[in-house]
Amino acid sequence: MNEHLPESGRIDSHTVLYGVIGDPVRHSKSPIMMNRAFQETGINGVYAAFHITPDKLADFVAGVKAMGIRGVNVTIPHKLDIMKHMDHIDPGAEAIGAVNTIVNDNGTLIGYNTDGIGYVRSLKEEAEPSIEGKKIVVIGAGGASRGIVYALAGERPALITIANRTEDKALELARALRGKAEARAITSEHLKEACRQADIVINTTSVGMFPKTDESPVDASWLKEGAVASDLIYNPMKTKFLQDAESAGCRSHGGLGMFIYQGAYAFEYWTGRTAPAAAMRETVLAALQSG
Ligand code: ATR
């Protein structure tokens, strides 16, 4: 569908449309990242950010079909509500209960979730090549946690331990993983002990995110030396949790890679081409560093 390349990267009458929807959406780095990917691969596509409020979601979906928008990323607060507008939902997204990527296949809308697989690809490429047999502690049991624990479950870890401020949500998530991986929920009194034994400790909460950068979800001194401390937050790129973990002799893994790879998978679903992940990362990094 992208065989007609525009002259010197310009938009022409063959250009295929893509975009991200959210409320708010103006902070999103997806447009610069995805347009760089199109440019890098010579694909005649253009990607924009659409501010869609919840009451306009159905109209937006009708617009996607009418205009032949090929691909959409879905961010807060639409990841759940968008599901009822899909013609098909990928089993992974169904299990997670959230869609962050839509593929428009000639008017048939298919919903995927690339957050979890994006996270795992980033973790494997940047911090821990093999997750098999590892003991993992996940802090938080919200939407982001759900996506990543499902993806981690597919990597045959020895144990996934979920700790959450609201214990019931951790229990529910651990229960949902039954049959997929060895999983348990713990209360905060047992977090110290779980961290001591863990190979990988992951923060999925917003604790430590800008502007409250002096907060940390866990005492990093509890982690064993050489363990991986991983944070889904990428603003700041190195949270207090990661800084403290490095000081304690741990390896640190920040959230930027997850953002890049969730986008890379979306790009691959839309275009069938390998995403230029290094170029995408370079563009996002430059944007983050220039504020
Ligand atoms: P997301 O999609 O980013 O995961 P979410 O579904 O609202 O957002 O989930 C946020 C997660 O961070 C939850 O696990 C939440 O704990 P609760 O279930 O107890 O609400 C956790 N969280 C947010 N702020 C927190 C804080 N200050 N301390 C501890 N946990 C926090």
C-alpha cells in the first residue's frame, strides 16, 4: 500500500494516515517518533496526534473507517473503551483487557496491545537477555502492570510476585495469571523479603514520576547485588528508584525502551516492515533532552 513514495518526503495524494488519540495528547512523543520511522523506511505515511474526548470516541472510529486511517495508537483514557468499537481483538489484548494499537484492514478494525511485548523486548535487549527461570517482583497492579505481567508470563519466569498498595488488585491479577505462570500476590510487609530474592524488580506505579522525582516505590537497598531494577517511568529517565538501585550494585533499566518498542511493534503490525528502533529512540531522546 505504500509503493508510491512522495517526492523528497512530501505529503502527496498517496500518503497513508496514522495517528494517536488521547485526552490529553499534546505531550505525546509518538508523532515525532513515528514520523521518523516512516521517513527512515521510506514509507509514504504521516502520523498526527488527535485530541479525542471520551464523548467523541465513536465519531472518531467512524472517521477512521471513512477516511481509511491505517493505524492508530490509543492512549489514556481510551485503552478500555476503544475495545467495544473493534471488529476483532487480538487474544493477547483481550487477556490484558486493553487495546493500545488499532490496525485498519480495509475497514475491519483489529485491536492489539503492544505495551507488554514492547516492555519485554526492551527488558531483554537492554538489561536481561533471558527471563526464563527468573524471580520477578512487580510493584503495582494497574493497567500498565497488567500488560507487562501477561507478556512476562510468556517468558517462563520461575515466579512473578505482585505487590500493590491495594492488595485486592494484586490478588486478582495473580489469580488471572493462573495456568500461564507461577504467580502470587503479597502484602507490603513481605515486599522486603521478596525483593531480597528477586532477579528483577519492576516499578509499574507512577511513584517517582515528574514532578515528584524524590519518591521511590521501594527501598532499593533491599535488592540483591546484580539484580535488575526496572522502572516503566521515562520522565525522568533515571528515577530515584533506579539511581538508588545502581548505588546498591544493581543494573538499571528505564522506561524509555518500552515506549520505543510499543511503537515499534505498532509500526510492524501496520506496515509489515521492521521498525527502525535505533532512529526512533534517537528522535525521542533528542526531544526529551530539549524539554
Ligand atoms: P496505569 O495504567 O499507569 O497502571 P492505573 O491503572 O491507575 O495506571 O494503576 C496505577 C498503579 O500505581 C496502581 O497499582 C496503584 O495502586 P492502587 O491500586 O493501590 O491504586 C499504583 N499507585 C499509584 N500511586 C501510588 C502511590 N502513591 N503509592 C503506591 N502505589 C501507587
